[in-house]
Amino acid sequence: MRNNIIHPGADELTYEIREIVKVGNQIAKTGVDIIWENIGDPVAKGEKVPEWIKDIVADTVKNDNLSYGYSPTAGLLETREYIAKERNLEGGAQIIPDDILFFNGLGDAIATIYNYLNREARVLGPNPAYSTHSSAEAAHAGSRHITYNLNPDNNWYPDIKDMREKIIKHPEISAILIVNPDNPTGMVYSQDVIKQVVDIAKEFDLFIISDEIYSNLFYGGSVHNKLASVIGDTPGMALRGISKEFPWPGARCGWVEFYNRDKDEKFARYAKTIMDAKMMEVCATTLPQKVLPKVMGDDRYYPYLAQRTAKYWEKSQAAYAVFSKIPQLKVNLTKGAFYMTVVFKDGVLKDGQFLKPLNEKAAEIIKPLLKTELLDKQFAYHLLASRGICVVPLSSGFNSDLYGFRITLLETDMNKFKLIINTIADAIKEYIFSK
Ligand SMILES: Cc1ncc(COP(=O)(O)O)c(C=O)c1O
């Protein structure tokens, strides 16, 4: 090429959650049955979308000709009206339909949000991080994502002191990202924690991005507090979607709620840029928007979610009971979303630790990959080749300084779930004492 056509942020785009699948698929070809613990798709893990939701979708497809057409750029008015009404009934920040913008899944929203932010402006994000955010933010700036720590010794809550220090150290930070309930830690933040984040944002004149895609998936006595409940007059946005809730990730449907656009001119202009960018694409997918108020407004919706979250809670406790018995690990009972993050304490992982692969070919596949310096990645490859279980390493998968891995709480067969957890726990014990 006569010119450099490479985007400055090209090297920042990584998505280990799917990258590790390539290795898993290679190992599967050697005759190993892989248990996919890497991807947060309830449907892929066997959860059944209820018949009544399918009936609503089928009925809409059959009888609503407009579901085949484009929708307005921001999204269908009737759907935005429904969302705004529900939001306002909960109290806190009040919105109008024009404060809502639909996307083709939150992945699309996330890409757009960072893409159209001034290149010099940075968003401070959690560590560990959901990599779509951290990669997109880093790619937008052409430089490593700046993070604040989530503390495994304090329920994975944000380390507010660290957050404040990073904001002072990096004047280019213009926003704070929180993911609540969190992926990968499964933690739900108390209202007080969110309020502290809002207070910092206010003090330093920043806006807040709150990814609330799991907002209706909480359990174990926790309550989900939305950003809107404490945001006051600070500018911000909440990100929501139906991928995890319905669950219908294949619909590619998510939306952004903007708060307090009228309180800050620059924030209002930035929000308008995002809306204008969406206009270039015409609109987001129409069908899921058509269906959304009918599903969420149905009397069966919340009881259905309660039934699902009760099962996540059961699995969270079962996994916690097993992992918390291993003194070399740090683990927290998760209270939201459907993940659990297990951390290896400092110094536990070492180069050269080993698990015997299931066959020679699997050993050959992982051999070159074990050269990585990331010790939790080495563990993940060993686990894959020796037990056929695919987890996501924390360091490369979630932009983390800690070594560990994420599993999901999605396995629908409780006996199989317990077997998976016990197999991982046995593998950990064998691995850490192998050298
Ligand atoms: C925290 C978080 N945000 C956003 C997304 C993207 O969701 P989607 O693009 O399916 O709407 C995910 C998916 O796993 C997620 O975990």
C-alpha cells in the first residue's frame, strides 16, 4: 500500500471470549467433547425462550406488516414511549422518547459511542473489563484503555480511591464507565457505590456511561439500582438491551437512554453526534422493537425472569461452595448477570505448571500457545486440552491485571453444572501443585 491504511487502534481490538473458541474447535477435532464455558449466550447454553414470547414474535411476524419495514432512526416511537414511561415510573432521572436511541445490539451502541467521541477524550473503565468496551475505547484513542480496579477483596466493588487517582492523573478522562450488574464479575453495585461514582463525575465535570444490559438479572437478595436512580443532574447514559433478558441475542437489539442532555452543551452535542451517526445507517432492526413492549409489558415477564434468576443463584452458590474451599483462589458469590470470576492469588500460577492433555494432538495444538507470558492463559489452554472445558482467562479476556478466569452460570443441567465446577476445581488443584 502506498499509504498507511492501518487504523492507529488496530492492535487494540481483541475479543478473547471468541478467540479461544478457535483453539477449542481445533481440540474438538481431535475427538474431545468441549464444554463451552466462554460465551454469555443463554440460548446457546440450552435455555429455552418461553413459548409465550415466541408466540408474540410469531404473531408480530405474521400479522404486522410494518415489522418488515424500516423504523425511525431513533427507534419505533411506541417502543420508546413504553421505555420512557417505565423508566419515569421508577423515579429518578425522567426521560422523554427522544432521549432514547436504538441500536443493532449494544455491541453496535458501544462501537458508536467510542467511535464518535473526540479522539483526545478518554473513558475510564473497570478492570477487569467487558472487552467490547475496553477494546473499542482503546481503539478509538489508539492507546491502551485506562482503568480503575474492581476489588475482589471487597465484593468486586469499584476501588473509588483508585478511580479518583486515575482521574486526577489523566486529565484527558472525560467519562467513567460502570457495568452494573457486571460482566465478568457478576456483581451488583449498591446505590451508595453508584452515588460515589456520580459524585466523582460531578466533581470533575465528567459524564457517566452505565452498561445495564443485565439490569433485570439479579438475585441472592440483591437489588439492582439503575444509574437513573442516583444521577441527579450529572450527564450520563444507560445502555440496555434484550440479548440477555428475553434472551434474544440474535435479534441484535439494544438502546441508549441519555440523561441530562440539557445540563451540558458539550454532552448534548456529543449525544447528537451519536444520533446523527445512527441516521447514516437509517435505523436499527425493527422486529425486536415491535415485540419489546408486548413482551416486557406482559404479566408473565417478571415471574419468568424471577424463575431464571433463581437458578443462577443456585448455581452461584454451588460454584462458590466449591471454589471458596481452595485457599489459593479468591472468589465472590455473584448476585447478578450470569458469570463468576475466579482469581488466582498472587504467586499461585507459575510458568511450567502442567495438566496432561487428553491426547497427543491436543498437546500439539496447545504447545506453541503456551509460550504466552500470561499465566492464566496458559492455565486456560491446559484446562481446554486436559478436561475439554473452555473458560476465558481474565488477563487477556478482560483486560485485567489479575490472573483468573470467568465461567458462566448458564449450564441448564444442575448435575452437569456441578460436574463442570468440580472438574475445574480438581484441575486447579492438580495444576497448581504440578510445579
Ligand atoms: C456488559 C455487556 N454489554 C454489552 C453486551 C453486548 O450485548 P449485545 O450486543 O448482544 O446487545 C454484552 C454481551 O455479552 C455485555 O456482557
